[in-house]
Amino acid sequence: MAEKPLFIPRPLVRVNQWIILLSTIATWVFQQPLILLIPLIANLMGLFFNFNPFMKLARLFLKKKPSEYIPEDVVQQKFNSCIAITCLLLGFIGFELDKPVMGYIFTIMVAAASGIAILGFCIGCFIFFQLKQLRYKLRKSTHA
């Protein structure tokens, strides 16, 4: 019997994307890098403990059963989360070390990726797919 694939309902993924985007914008507006720790810690908790507090809270507001929403693959979302964590962390470090160019480069990248994902195109998913394609091609060429 095949195992049921793990998934996250799309509205919960969207909540996380909005938190990242809004926290990043708030960091720029208020010049407070500590705001970046909000999505950073939430995503670290999600990655290591499968508990993103914002997704957990948002789950309470789902109007349908989780299985009735468009599913987002957990592995894919963890990959995307790793990218977001990296950008948030490097942005935070840049701002804290008084390297604003570094801070802005990484926070603009994560804000853009979150904003574009909210609009419907997932850059992390595209990268993940390309890496899987490359891995397949490399495996195929070594067995030819």
C-alpha cells in the first residue's frame, strides 16, 4: 500500500509567505533588523521541529478540511524554507554588522521571492525542479 504523501494546505503556505514579506518590509520601514527574527525563528522551528507557529495559528482559521485545499509538498516547502532562512539570516547579519548593502541584497531577494510566490510563481520550486532535473541527467549520463 502506498503511503499518503505529506502536504501542507496552500493557505498555510501563503500565511508564511505573507509573514516573510511583511516582516521584511517592516524591517526596512522601521530600520529594525530584529523584526527579521520573527520569520527566521518561525521557519527554523518549522524546519527542525515541524512546528511553524504562524501556520499552526492559521490552521485554526481554515474553513474546510486541510485535505480540501490545494496541497503543497512538505519536502518542497522545507527546501523553500531553507532558502528563506538563509536570506533572512544573511540579511539580519548584514544589518547587524553595519553592512547595509548585504542586508538589503538578501532581504530584497527574500521579499521578492515571497511576493512573487504570493502572486503564483514559486522561485524556490523552480530551483528545486531544476536541481532534480540536473540530478536526473547526471545519473542518466553515468549509467549510459
